[in-house]
Amino acid sequence: MGGIFSGGVLGTLLLVPLGTGRALLVIAAAVLLLAVVGVAGSPREREPVPDSP
């Protein structure tokens, strides 16, 4: 929900000074950056350690 609101605000603020094409490129770059940070920062799955007898 916050991402939708933030995208709308960012798009509105960038649309007037940059124009449509450049504003969409900036928004796409921001989304890509957030996706990379999310993937890099997510915890990785570890193999289960077998129980010791």
C-alpha cells in the first residue's frame, strides 16, 4: 500500500519538471533499485542440519 502511494507521489512530483518519458524512467529505475535491495537483503534459506544421535 505504501509503495502505491509513494509511486503516485513520486510520479506527480517528477511528471511536471521532467515530462512523461523521463519521469517513467526514473520511477522504473527506483523500482528496480528497490527490488535489488529487497533480494540482496532477504534472508537466504539454509539447508536443515540433521539431528545428532
